[in-house]
Amino acid sequence: MLSVSAALLLLSSLQPFHGAALADQAERVNTLLAPRIADAQNQPASTAMQADADDPLLTGLGEFSRLAMRLSLQMEAEDGPEDLRCIYRGMAQDALNHRTTLETATFQAEQLTAYSDIRYLMDHARQIGPIADQPDIEPFTGVAPDCPRGPLR
């Protein structure tokens, strides 16, 4: 028999997820970037800042990835636009890739490049995340509908 908390968790996973939450998470991640960008710009040849597992930027990117993948899976379950499903999935994978880059960078210049890429991704997510909340979503053009399915790499 399911416990009450397990049943609530199951019910919450079945409820639609809102793209505005992805946009909100993107804003939180962007807020964390500004001081790091300034530091990296001032000392690009310095050794990269080593982050621990509790680093707010790394955990923020992990949460962003989770939310973006959830939107992708929701688009799939609702038989929504294939290109939008693919875009959210790509955002989820990009966030994980940027996180890895930050964790393995040798110099702050490498991190600065990642910070710039993350800022671009978060700005894009703030615009495209809320599209999932529209009642009738128009398909985009120019995105190949053959993006992968299954777990992220």
C-alpha cells in the first residue's frame, strides 16, 4: 500500500508542469552568474574556481536540467510539438554539459566561456519556457523533429 507522502508525490508528478517555473529557475541561475563573470573577467589566466557539490550554481544548473527535461517529457506525453519537446530536451542536456565544463575547467577563462554560454541558455529559457503554458501551442519551424529520446548523456 502507498504511504500518503508517496501518493502525493505520484499525484504531483501527474499534474502538468508549468514552463514559467523553468523561466524562474533560469532567472535564479542568471543571478548567480554576474559575480562569477566579473571575477573571471578580472583574472582569466587564474586557476579555475573549484566548486563543491553544494555550489549554488552547479545545483541550480542541475535543477534547471531537471525542469527542462520534465517539460520535454510533458510535451511528449501531451503529444505536443515535437520541436518544442526537442528544444526543452536540448536545454536540459546543455545545462548538464555546462556544469561538467565548470567542474573540469583548468582556468577561469574556460569558466568565463561557460558562464557566457549559460547566460545565453538561461536568457533563451526565460523566453521559451513559458510557451509550454499556452493552451494551443503553435509548432516552431527549422528544428529537426528527430532529436533523441530517453535519458540524457
